[in-house]
Amino acid sequence: MVDADRTFAVASDNSLVDLIRSARRRLVVIAPALTDPVADAIADRLPELGPLSISVIVDADPEVYRLGFGTEKALDRLREACDRNLFDLRVQFGVRIGVVVSDQITMVFSPVPQLIEAGSRSSAKPNAIILGGTAPDRLADAAGAESAGGSEKQEIGAQALTPEDVQAVKQDLKANPPQQFDIARALRGEAFDKEIARFAENLQIYYEGILSALNSLAIDLESRLVKEYLPKWQAHPPPRFARHSLVPTEQDIEQELRSIARWRQWVFGKNAATCSRSDHLPVVGRQIA
């Protein structure tokens, strides 16, 4: 049962059916398409035309059925009931909101494309709002519910859904039928997971490539420094060797150069990816000159 004291609600089939069944004076239903339970509930109320003012407005685009806003079976069921009760089902091309006006209660909701998601059944995940006050009167006027011939206030649903419209929808759906919604949702979920896995794999490859490039850069830079500065240091050892009364061997000098080069590479490590090899050599060279 719909709680009229709540503002946020869930527009499940059960709540929509409850609103349709509880209407005593006025019933307005607007949606891209209808599900089987909702269509059945409306069909059951059509014999009460007269005391009960009824207006039903849907889209006539086959795509609304392929997306799962409603079913072809529901359309057939409602059309048969409309014919029996001489009731004009109205059409509004492109409508993508849902509205049910039941006397002085109005539910405005977001229709669920069941090809993509199953829809919420929890009040913690609302897809509708409940309105009262003058909203039902204004919505009923805008949907032409109070006048069989329409009025100046009517904004949508001025055109009847003709048998030709319905036949065009059915032919289109026969040529390109809707998928089974649970399978389609599963396939979409699997595809998303595969894309995430592929992205993670590509990111790992990129990361390993960067590490390899940085390692090659470090090795090349160290070798170039040793090659360039080893002869200079052999001819003129740094003063710190003399201060400690040391006569450095070639191995001592090479080891000192490599230690300095590695220390400088650690300092510049975070920027190595954005600097070219020629950028590093003068800076490190000034440190060991």
C-alpha cells in the first residue's frame, strides 16, 4: 500500500497497482509503456468509466519495449480492454516520465528500463515522489483527464493511439524483438567486468614499461658519467682523497663516481620520467666535477 505521508517512495508494480485500484473518482496513468500487472490493473478499471474519470497516455515507439519500459503483451491486453469499453488510449511520443494520479494522490516516478536494471524494491532506493495539494488537479488537467474532448489546459496525450500505430509497433518488434532482460543485464555486467580487467592489465603493462625505461636510463647515465669523468679524476683526484692522505686507485675512483651517480639518480628519481638523458648529465656532472 502506498504511504501518502511519505514524500520519497518506490514505484514498483505493486505500488502502482495499489494506486490504480484505489482510485474512486479520477485515474491518470502516464508512462513510456506499461508492465503486465499495471496494464491488467488499468484494464480492470475501464468498465467503471463514467463515475471514474480515466486517462492513459503511453509512447508508441518500439524502442520503449526493447529497453524494457513495458511489454508487448501489456499493450495487447490494454488495447483489447480499450476496444471493449470504447476507451481511447492516448499517445505522447517521446514521453520518458511516469505519473499516476489516483484521486488526490499523485506519484511521479522514473520508469525503469529493465534491459539495464531490475528496478528498486527498497524504500532506501527511491525512484518516485508523492505529491498532494493542487498537484493532482493540475496534472489531470494537463493530461486531459477531466474532458473527453480535451481542453485548452491539456498539454500531452491529445492524440489517440490508433490501430495503425499499434500495428507499426508490433511489426517493428517482430523484426527486431526485445532481448530477455535478465540475460541482457548479465551480459552488460560481464562486459563491464571484462573492460575493468583489460584496463588493469594495460595499466600494469604500462607501469612495468615505465620501470624498465627508468632502469635503462639509470644504467646508461651511470656508464656515461664513469666514462667521461674517470680520466679526469685519475689525472686530478678530488681534494677529499688528499685530505685523508689517500692515493686512489682506478677502482676507488670508479666506485666513488658510481656512488655519486646513484645518489643523484635517487634524488631525481621522481622526475626521471619527464627528463631526457641529456638533461641529467650536466647536473650530475656539476656534482662530481
